[in-house]
Amino acid sequence: MRATTFRSALFASAALILGAGPAFAQSAEQTNAEAAVQPPAPEATGASDAEGQDTATSEVVVTARRTEESLQRVPLSISAFNERALDRLQASDTTGLQGAVPNLNIVQGRGSSNATNIFIRGIGQPDALQTFDPAVGVYVDDVYLSRIRGNQLDLLDVERVEVLRGPQGTLYGKNTIGGALKFVTRKPGQTFRANGSVSVGSFNQFELKGAASGPVSDTVAAGFSVLRSSRDGFVKDPVRDTRYNDKDTIAARAALAFTPSTTVRIDLAADYAHDDAALNVGRPLNNLTTFSGGVLVPDDPNNADGSPDYDWKGRTTPGLPNSTRLTSHGVSATAAFDLTDAMTFKSITALRKLKTDDFIDIDATRFEIGDVFVGVDQKQFSQEFQLTYSSDRLSAVAGLYYLKEDVDSHQEAYADDLLGPLFLNSGFLRTIDDTLDTKSYAAFANASYELVDRLRLSAGIRYTRESKDYDRTTSTFYSLLPAFNATFNFRPDKYTWKDTSPMVSLDWQPTDRTLVYARVAKGFKSGGFNGRANDPGSATRYDPETAWSYEAGFKASLIDQLRVNGAVFHTNYKDFQARVSDSDTSTIPPTPLLSVLNAGKLRIRGAELEAAWTPLSGLLIDSQIGYLDAEYKEFDDARFVATGGSRAFQTPAFAPKWTMRFGGQYGFDIGGGGLTIGAQTRYKSRTALAVDNTLTNSRTEIAGLFQSGYWLHDARIVYELPGKKVAIGLYGNNLADKAYKTDGQEFSSVGGIRTVYYGAPRTWQIKLTARY
């Protein structure tokens, strides 16, 4: 298509998309399914063959090791999903991967509409406060997103999602101690492409999505994608006629590709997303208490009237704004130059900004106990240089990396009801103003060499030097008791951490269709400063976490239409950063203590299996199974006198023993078009939802901070018109309307707060999709 034709089509597509409703989204809750536009390809985790037929053994190309490789030739545990596979999973955002990746726990974060709680193999970080770094790295087109907030990404014009399990410190650096999630967007090229969809569904869901790309000239191609998504809240306060846990997001992305010669390609991208959702409200587990010893009873705690969990009525403190806003935007430039036939130089430059204005009712009641405002203004700049080399026997990548991040935060905590009559219910306000400046430098190298035919040795190493500069002022105000007003400053000296993360693996191909491997790798998570401290004693620095992982696995295409991948692993996890809750009763009023300590050691081991089988054309049966055995080897806490100062008996958080998914679909021709019928069921066994999950100085578990094992069932039916350019589908998620908890808050030192958060109830949607 000539460039002028594409320009006309581009403007026409934009007019069509924008004219259908308000524009554009980044964050979303785990809710309705994305529609399958075509009968999804049944790759083990990703594609269809050249003829578009369903097959479990089609080649999937990934960039897990920073160079293009077949999924079946990468000697590590990785799952990859292209657009068809994501449709098959009915995934509309990152949380839709739950169950589809063994030993992955990925849910919407606690108390926030825009954060994601990600754990891989029992390693993660659930606290979205800006001073806590994630333990699973999230990347969009190789650009690192350094905050948990803003990581709940809608799957908009995504070419591929890769999930790397286990430490990835050599090639991806700090904060990938658990693994990495990579999102690869579609790049514009010299072929015109366009698609759009509109969805309506339960809870007044409306979603409009569109994308188009193509040539502007012989050397320039351009593309754009937009999304607008809204939905009423799952939780309603009948007294105030207010809804919570909704969705209201817009997003847009533009890309430009410049290829002045066959040896040079420059990709420019810009994105914008805005989330203006209501509060994400949880459910209180128990009565609340005041500093005076009074008892405050939440409305219908623990669903005492016996109604289904999804009939519970959410309550928040009157006067607390019903708003959680996030705006993020960024620009990036990736330039690749082929220096020789075997060597390529690449530069990846990115600038990103994120701003949040969140109101959070942590206690989830009408009382003012844990009502907070969190405003964050984050900026990050990153630069990476890569040099790759490839020959018959040797492939290698080496590079330099730099990240500068500046985070300013203002927080307010309102807790009038916490004081009680002894303190005349005086107005209580605590404010926190802090800044965190981070500079991270790294150098890395990774190489694979074929020692003899079919036997390959890979090794890598990364050196990281990171400094953090933190400044915090905390002020407490009592409107009727000004004598108790106080301010303390926490201004530690700038601190620097250094780390060296090696990796070595050996893989062997007994046949063209099988691979066995063994891998040893180290990862680390950065140290930091306690951003939740309420007193000078808790305002401390904590050290980095480290993990050594030992893994052995196989990848096999056993017969023409059967693919099976499996792995076993053992991880030694050290200096786990635990946020624990306590109270200093020697002060008047008592001071809640929120400390962070390097808890000790965990031993994590497990096994994973992924399989896909197409016994006949159009039929796919697939499954992903993860087994995890995680236990503390050391967890010192002086408060646990009854157990010898140890909490090692506790259950590690977000480390369920089993995660499973079983799926099936069948596609066939009908009336000149095609019909696909698919279903899946997903299981997660008993899960601890918080680190503090027993009573202090006791082995007694806090039952509400655990979610028992549960299944979720989804299904879809999609019809494609003749020519397969237009499809209409009906989708259902959580068909049994199962109520299940996804996350928990343990702030019992603040008025006894314990709150849990729920996943989405049963939802349905109808989606119309058109492609060109």
C-alpha cells in the first residue's frame, strides 16, 4: 500500500475509533475477558503455524536472553503468550495471567486500583509504598517500570508477553530476584494493519480499543493504539449510594519506525495513561479498637448475616474522597545498528513519569481509623547500551545500564476515631513528606558457546552499584491536645549497595525436538529505607535480598502435536525484607510501630509442568501446573518469646503449594465462517495473604488472612464471519460466582486493622472485533 493510502487510512481509522466514544487505558482489575478474534492458536504458550492451523508445536520466538531465540531452545523456565494465546486465556490485563504460568501469583494490589501484586516462585513484594522496590521486574519494550503502582497494564496492541521464572539478575539486574515480566508491543512496518473492538458487559462495562499502523514513506512507518475502558464498581455502599472497585481508564500509544538502510532501525514511542477509578475497598476481618480500649464494630463484619460474600456492602468513612487517580506517560527511543553481519549495537533510552493521588480507606469501615492520602510524583530516566554477537557456535550480549529515579511523596493519615474518649476524640492528623533519589549503574555480559554438537555452555555476570538518598519528615497533630504534637526528621547518609550476580547453564539436545538443561543463577533486590516508620526507632535502613536458584528442566515436542516442558528448582532466599507490625504502649497515646527487618532465610523448592496437545485439527487441550514448597529457615523476632524468638513456623505469604490451569477449545467451520468454543478452569491452593499471619507471640493463625483453595471457571464462544475479518464473541469469567480473597492488610497495631480484598465476581461481556 502506498504511503499516501496509509495516511488516509490512518486518519479514517482514528476518526472511526474516536468517534465511537470517549478515548483510551493502562490499569484495570481482574475482570472481564478479552475476546478471541480468531480461533486462538494452541501453542504451549504461544502461536499458530504458517497456515493458521491450530498446533501445539509451532515455533515461538522470544527475547528472554536479549537475543531472538526459539522458546524451546532457551535453557530457563519461560512462558510466552502472543495475541492468540492471550485471547485464549481471556486475559485483558496482567492479572489475567493468573493460573496460566506455573507458580505465578499475580493479582490487583491491596487498596489500589492501579498496583499489581506479583510473586513468582514465592518471591515478590506486595507493598506499593514508593520506598519498597518490586521483586519481579516489569518491562515494556525492554524499558524497566520501577514502581508496583502503574504496573497493572491493559493488554493493548501487545505482540507478546514473556514471563521469566527464577532470578534474572545477570541480564535484567536488580529487583528481578523472583523473575521478570516482559511486554513486547507491535512495531509499525511497511504493511498496513488495523484492528478495533468494542465490548459491553456486566456492571455497565464498556470498552473501546483500536490500533492501526503502516508505511508513511519507504523508510518511515507509523502506528497508534487507543483504549477507553469503564465499568461500574463491584462493591456498593447502599447508605451513601456509592460504588467502589470500578474502572475508569484511558490510554494511548504512538510509535514511529525509521529504517534509513537495511542495517539501521530506530523506533520511537510515546504513551499516555490515566486512571480515575473509585476507591478499592476491602473488607474488615474484626472489630476495631481505640487507644482508650474502646471497641468499634464494623457494619456486618465477617458477613455475619450469612449472605453470599458478593452481597456484602462496602463502607468507607464519610467525607473521604472516592478517588484513586494515576497518570503515567513516557517516551522511549531504541536504535539498532548492524556493525557487521555478526555484530549489532543497540541503544535503549527512556524517560517516564508517574503521578498518583490515592485516597485509601485501609480499615474499610465508616470509622476514621486508617484513612490515608498518598500522593506520589515519580520520574525515571534509563539508558542501556547493548552489543550482541552471533556466529555458528557463539552468541553473546554485553552492555551497560544506568537508571536515575526521583520520587517525591506527600502522605496524610486521618484517625480521629482511633483516639477514643480518653483523648477527647481530638482530631488526629499525621503527615509525611519524603524524597527518594536513586542512581543505579550496571555492567553485564552473557554468552553461549556450543562446546560440541548439541551441547552448549552459557554463562553470564552482572555488576551493579546503586546509591539511594532519602529524606523524610513526619509530623503528628492533635487538634485538641497540641501538647502531644511532634515532628521528627529522618535524614540518613546516602547509602550505596554493590552486587555481583553470576549465572551458568548447560544444555543438551538429545534430538532435534528435545532439550535438557541445568542452570544456576543469582538475583538480588535492592536495599532501602523504611517509608512506613511512625517513630525514629523504626526509621531504619534495611539490606538487599539475595537468592540463589538451582534449576533443571526439559523441553520436548514428543509427537507432532504434543509439547511438554517441565522444570524442578531449589532456591535459597536470604535477608527477606519483612514489614512487621507492633505497638509502643510506653508512649501516650500509644505509637503504632511499622518496622522493616531482614527476616532471615527461606528455602523454596518446587516443580513446574506445561503441556499442550492438539490430537486433531482445531482441538486444543492444554495445562499448566506448579508445585511450591516454601518455608522459613530463619525468621527472628524478639517479640515471639513463646517460640524462642523465632517466627520460622509461619506460612510464607503468597506461596500457594499448587497453582493449576486446565483449558480446552475446539474450532470448526460453520456457515462459511468459523466457530470456536473454549473453556478453562484455574486452581490456587491455600494461600497466606500477609507476612504477619499469626497472633503476636503465638502459633495461632489469623484465619481471615488466609484464602482456602479455590477454582475459577471461564468460558467463551466466538463466531467469525466468512473471511475471518469480523468476529463476535460471548465471554464469561468466574462462572460459579466464587468469592475469593486476593490480598490482605495487617495493620493491627493501628486500631486492630485487618482487611482483605476480593477478586471479581461473575462477569460477562459481548465483544465485536474487526481486523484489516
